[in-house]
Amino acid sequence: MSLKKYGIIGILVLSPSLVFANGEQPKTGSPEYFAKALSTQLKASLEVMSDPEIIKANAKYIKTLYDALIAEGFTKEQSLKLVTASLSSKK
């Protein structure tokens, strides 16, 4: 089943059932439970974020931000620094 069509919210909602669909359900709250849930969420997030449409939309957002900063009077260098800082803070 491809998770791309569900989006991030769908992944977070569906992940507990995906993690434990094999019948092996660790005790809720145990380190194993959280490790499996986190692993599933990370894999699903990477799959969604690898979607070419999402990558293209993100690139368009970055370019729009850069252009808007220049239009507001920032220099190209200042705009690049602000965009870089903005992207760095999202990690």
C-alpha cells in the first residue's frame, strides 16, 4: 500500500495499525513500541517527501520566498542568507 495518497496526517493516524499489522504488538509505552512506531513514521515520511510533486512544490516555495525578499528590498545576498536560515531552521 502506498502511503503517498494519505499525506502526513494520514501517516500519523495510520501508523499504529501499520506498525502492528503483523500481530506482534509490544506493550504500549515500551521502548520497542516507540521504536517501531517511529521507524514506521520515518519511512512513511521519507516516502511522501520523495514524491516529485512535493519536491517541486517545495522548490517553488523556496523560489517564491527568495523573489519576495528581493521584491521587498533585500539584496540578493541578504535574500539568500534569509532563505538559507529559514530552511536550516526546519530541520
